Amino acid sequence: MRRTLHAYERLARLRDRAAGPLARLLVRLRVSADQISVMSVVLMVPMVFLARDNPWLAAACCLSSVAADQIDGAVARRTGTSCDRGKLVDMVCDNLAFTVYTVALVVGGLLAPATGILL
């Protein structure tokens, strides 16, 4: 268990180091971690409309959403605002983004509706 925790902590530090420059910029612009979490959902919404006709642009929306999801924690840690409420906001936004992603795949014809419902 300790080895797994140590590996996770190393991965988290690496992720924070990679996100560092953008996180510093967002902190300087006074963008909160919760705002970034919500933005990760907003960035996923265009994918619903783009999945069928413009898959590359849809993929860019998806990747942008994933990047925003990775940066919100780094911003929270940098600003000292990491708390249980923020973790809840992040979790809800992650689940909303995944739901929008699933809907986009169904609308785009890349996933059977029954499978989308199961997800």
C-alpha cells in the first residue's frame, strides 16, 4: 500500500510540475480552481455538436476538457484553496463532463445508445 501511495504522490508532483506554468498564469489572472472545473464541462459541450461531422475538432474539445481537469487541482494547491467542497465540485464536474462525452459519442454514432445508457 505504501509503495502505491508513493508512486501516486510522485505522479501527482510530475503532473503539477507539467501544469505549473499554466497554473501560475491562471493564479495570476485570479481564476479559481472551481471555475476551471466548470470550464472542463463547458469545453466538452461542443463535442456533442461536432462528433459526427468534425471528429478532430471534437477530439480537441475533449483534450482541452481533460487538460482543464488536470490543471484545477494544481491551481487549488498553489492558492491554498484545496478543500472538501472543491473536491466535490471537481468530482461533480468530472461526472458531468463524462456524461456529455458519452452523449456526444451516441449522437455522433460512435457508441450504441444502449451502451451509452449503461455508461
